[in-house]
Amino acid sequence: MRIDFHPSRRSTIGAEWEVALVDRRSGELTSVAERVLAEVRPPGADEHPKIKQELLLNTVEIITDVCTTVAEVAADLAGSLDEVRAVTDPLGVELFSAGTHPFSTWYQQKVTNKDRYAKLIDRTQWWGRQMLIYGVHVHVGVDHRDKVLPILDALLNYAPHLQALSASSPYWGGEDTGYASNRALMFQQLPTAGLPFQFRRWAELERYVEDMFVTGVIDHFSEIRWDIRPAPHFGTVEMRVCDGLPTLEEVAAIAALTQCLVDDFSARLDAGETLPSLPPWHVQENKWRAARYGMEAIVILDAAGTERLVTEDIVDVLERLEPVAKHLDCAAELRGVETILRHGASYQRQRAVAREHNGSLKAVVASLIAEMRDGIPTDGCVRGP
């Protein structure tokens, strides 16, 4: 099976942000996406170009145009978020984004009435119905097909860094799971989800996809839901590792880190360098460690088994990427990663709110809602109701 990759201008960027709809009084998820989407839809259009439906009716997805800078991505997302709020505020509906909702239960949620979602649920059954999860995806343009798989492999070295920084799903069904990112391990239960295969040649990817079609595993390339995957029709590598991020600042920071990594890899390939990669067993272990321990994860850095605290390695990565960020005009957004290091990832902030409010997960939801409106609290105060 031939898979045509349509090259993009190098390091162009776009993002997808899954946003939950929450009842203002109870803090529970509310299934009003159809009404929201109907009201934001431009006259005469079938749908809004940037505000989309998702699997569950408690969710809308905000996507951007193809952008050159992370600042453009952030402005694009902010504009769409304002459009959504113009509808949701009068309805008594609030917005938040995190890997999971702290206490709403999966069996109370309504699935969007579309054939592709019905097919997914029919095939995956209990695990499919459990997918009460939210994420952020970042696309970065790649200018030649032969770069895609080496860049994907190299990005896997930094998947635990991205997962730790974005981890925001410590709670599930009202309980603390003990994980920083419960979403990461939930999502990989779906067929074709989880870590990608580390193919060395494009023809190997084509054979894999053909096998998936022949055996009825997928009907479309987009049903390959890897944590990092090629997006041939967009001409991008798509980073899907991250939990839902509560603030626009965090989305911008993660987008900047991803864009800088991909651009750096692309330049190194142009210079004739072979990009570093990890054995699959180290990649798998790193994913579990980042999901379990988040910012306290000790990650494996190379095939020799060198280990290091993920936050210490992030500091060095940021320093190494500083010239790349200046070239891409995203130095300010990349410094947002330092804000996360300084004030904690979302899972840490959520647990701090719960401790401050005697274990109240309703207070945690209120803090997530406040963060989406106002940003990460940098004044040392724990935000609650």
C-alpha cells in the first residue's frame, strides 16, 4: 500500500486542544457539545472550521490553522476559546482541560451520534466506553518524507519529558490513582494506540498499514492512534503524548518544546547526522515511569541505560534548544516550560488543591476551571472554589 507524504514547510506548527464542558454548580461533566457546536457554527456552514466534535458529548476540540510561530498558535486557540465561552457562559457551563475529570464517571457520559464513534465503541466495548480522557496534540511540519521516521524515533527519547510536564490525570472516578498520568495508560488499551513501532524505512510503515487494512483493524490511517505518529496528509509529525493541559500558557510551552525538538532533529538530518534512538524496551519503561512518577521520574537516556531525573534533563534540554527557539521566534513560549518546572505540573497542583481543601475533588475541578481562565497560579496561592 502506497502512503503519500505531502511535505510541509519545515517546522510549521498547529495544535489540537480537547476541552471539557462542566456544569458550573456541580462540577460534573455536562453533555451539551451538540448545542455548543450548533451555536458556534457559521451561517450556511456544516461545521465550525476550528471547533470540532469529539467522541463524547461533554467535549469540544479546538484546532488551529497551519501557523509559523507558537505565538500564532496561542492566539488562534484563544480566539476559538472566546467563541466557545460566548456560548457556554450564558448556559452556566465552564471549561477545563486535564487528562481526566477528577470525579465524573465514564458510564454516565453520552457518545456523539456518529457512525465512526459507534463502530469504535462496538469494537472496543468496555475499554472504549472508559475513554473519558482529554489530550493535546501538536503537529510540526516536515519538509521531506525520509526525515519523518528518524524524527519520530528521536522524539520518543523525549516522550517521558513531555508526558511528565503535561501530566494532569491523577484522579479517576473520585480516587487518587497514584499515577501522575492515568490517561497515558488508559488510552493505550485501545487497538493501535500507545507507543509507535520504530520502523526504519517508509516501506515498513506502508506494509504495516496494509496489514492493518487487510485484517480489518483499521479503515483509515487516522485510526492509528500512536502517541507519536506521522500525519501524511498534513505533512507533519504529530505529537500526541500529552495529557490535556489546563492553561493556554502550558499549551504554548509544550508546543514550543515540540517545535524546537523537531526543528533541531530536521537540521541535524540535513547536516548528515544520525539521530539517537532508544531500544523499544527502554521507550516502554520510560512511558510507564513518566505516567507513574511524573516530574519525579528517573528516565533512561540512552541504550547504555544511563538514567537521570527527568526535570534535571529538561533543564539541559531547554538550554540546548535556546538558539533553536530564538530562530523559531518561540523563546518566550519555551520559557513557559520553566514556569511548569517552578510551579508544578497540573497533577501536582491538583493534589495540592485537594490537600488544602480536605480532599475535595470539587475544589480540584474549580481550580482547573480557574486556571483555564487565569493561568497557572504563580503567587503561591492554591486555587479552589
